[in-house]
Amino acid sequence: MSPEAFNNLAIRLQQTEAFQWNYSSSGVMSLNRVQEILSVALYRLGRSGNGGGERDAALQCGCGVGSIVGYTNRTVAGLLELNNDVMQFASEGERQHAAAWVCNTTGVEEWGKGWLVVDGTHIPLAWKPGVLSREHFCYKGFHSINVALVILPHSLRIVESVVGQPGSVQDSKVWASGSNILKKPRLYLDKGEFIWVDGGYGHSAITVGPFSHIAADKSRDLRHFNYMLSQVRVRVEHAIAYLKNRFRCLTGYRGNIYRVKDRITAAETIQACIVAHTLASRYDRPAVALFL
């Protein structure tokens, strides 16, 4: 995260209820204090594996384990308050740029109507859950939380996320469980527009995915269709890697899940990381341009 992004995020968090002093006359926490809390929380959320525990973070940050937990919880609460402001749907300008990118990449003007890409990603759990452990065991062979992300292929910006379903739930069901786009497609998509998906999502009036391998093996045209579609869909894999490389805690969530409340905490932490990443990525344009 760049210094400009960090300062902007700290200023925004200072205005949230999570960063208000209950015992202060003004009720406003100083910016230096907000930056201190935020830096500690981001350090913890940016680590995984060895060095990703609470004690390791406390040792590196020079504060107590209780402070690490408290700072992280406060930051997550503040980021969730910013969710509606940060996680905005694509503007008209972004739509046009995304459509132009798809047209230039594939060489097919009609494909520009598909300017969104969706896919799921698993957030591995470091420890076996004490609640619904079988439901969290995914087909990849570990316990996880499944997350659906809808992104703009030209900028990798996340415009919608569905968080909280256990790892055994199929990607399309995760997306359908909380997607506003699927609930009211005409509110977000114009007539004829659609979203690129993979084979697990199936085909519908607003989704287009690849042909099966059996069908593609029998037709050169279908193989070419699948190949060109992959040039667009690979961007969602880039977006997922972009997110997880910034917040390494998403490569192995270290929180214990013993109660239903713990599942909610895990989902809120993941969503908070998505919010912070979306805000920070606005300041990463020179670096992101290398992949466009």
C-alpha cells in the first residue's frame, strides 16, 4: 500500500464510528493515533504462515497481544463502515474502458458487451473449524471459506463480492447467494450485456462461459472460442492474486472458528481486506499498468 493510500485510508477511518473516543469531549481520535492503529492492523493482515500469528505481530509492532487483537477489530469495523462508499459499481467511463479492453483483446466488437468477469476463490483456514467442519472442507482438500468476486478486466477493480459461504459450496451457488447483479440484472446491465464466467456457472441470459472440452475437441471454432474467452477470464485470476498478495492473511486465515459468531468474524475480516484493497488499488495505477 502506497503512503498516499495509507494516509487517505486513515483520514477516512478517522470519521467512522469505530474510531471515535467515547470518553473524549470531542469524540474524535487524533490522526496520529488512527495511523498507529491502522499500521498495526495492516501489518497483521498482511502476514501469513510463520510470522503471521498474534504474538509474532505483537513482537514486531512493539505492543501487547491484546492491543493487536483490539487494533485489528477496530480497523475491520471501520473498514466495514466504508464498504458502501468504496465498493461502488462501475461508472459509465469504466464500462466503456472495460468494453474497449475486451474488444481490443479479442478482436470481436460484440464481445465488448461482456465487460465484467466473475469467479470464486477459496480462503484457506489455518485450523480445522469446530463448527460445520465438513461443510468447510472444499474439493481441493482443505478447509476454506468460498468467496465470489466480480471484477472489471481492464483495471482488476472489484465491483462486487460475496463472502461467507463455506468451502464446500459450489462457486455459482456462492455468487447466487448474495449477488445484487443476479437479483436485479437490468439495474446493472443494459440489454444485451453479459458477464464472463467459467464452465461451473453454466449459461444464462446474462452469463457466457466456455464450451465443454468434449465439444471443443470436436470443433476448431469452439476451441478458438474457448481460447479467446480465456484471454478475458484470466484477468479475474490476476485480480485474485492482486488481492491475496496485498493481504497475505487471505492465503491462510488464522482465526479460530468455534462458534457461529466466529464465522461472521471471519467473513467480516475478509470483506474488510477487500474494501482496503479496493481503496488502495486506486493509487497503484502505474504498477497495474504493467499488466494491462
